[in-house]
Amino acid sequence: MKQLIASLAEKRIPFFQKLIQIPSLRGGERLVQMFVANELKQLGLDVKLLQHQPAETLSDGSLMGPVTVGVLKGTGGGRSLILNFHVDTAPPGPEELWTMHPFSGTVEGGLIHGRGAVDDKAGCIEVLLVLTC
């Protein structure tokens, strides 16, 4: 199983890089949500991109972004499982403080670098790994 997960994770690196390369500051997540929605559709999920109605304004004045919902129906009558993550990121701050571009998605030394790589675009990759195991 460990080998299977490592193999699947390796295949997800280009997707993860692209995910990081799409800036998704809070309130500006629409492009990254559409990118994730497309990937979920390719995995056979029924996908909806929902927008809050009416549009909610956050404390910083930005609008709450859309929410992607993917449903994979089971074949039995058992319980449901909800897997979730978020794709909004904090602002990167001054670019000169970064050793690499904040939205580079560069892989170096076995690590992937960029804003959102850990919080929480990695959650997206974890969900995709669960869906493909």
C-alpha cells in the first residue's frame, strides 16, 4: 500500500504544481476552484460549483469565493464520507523575502514550494489520493 500511495503521489506532482501556480488569495479562488472541479469531473464525480447567494462579504472586504462540491455515489446503503479542504491562501507578502517565487510550485530536494503548498492545497492532493486508491 505504501508503494501504491508513493506511486500515485508522484503522478499528482504536476497537478499540485499547477494548483500552487494559480494564485487563490481569499475572495479570488474562482480559477483554482474551476481547476479542481475539472479534475474531480475527470475522476467521475458529479461536480457543482456553488456561489454563496447573496455574495457574502468577508471582514477584509473581499467576497467569499465559490465552493466546489464533488459527489461520488456509492453502491451500498452505508454511511457517507465527507472529505474537504480549502484552496484560499494568505497573501504572500513582499516577494523579495521569498527564496523562490511564491506561486512557483518548484520541486526541490523532495519538497514542493509555494504559497498554499501546505495550507491547504496539500489537502486537495490528499483527497485526490484517497479518491484514486
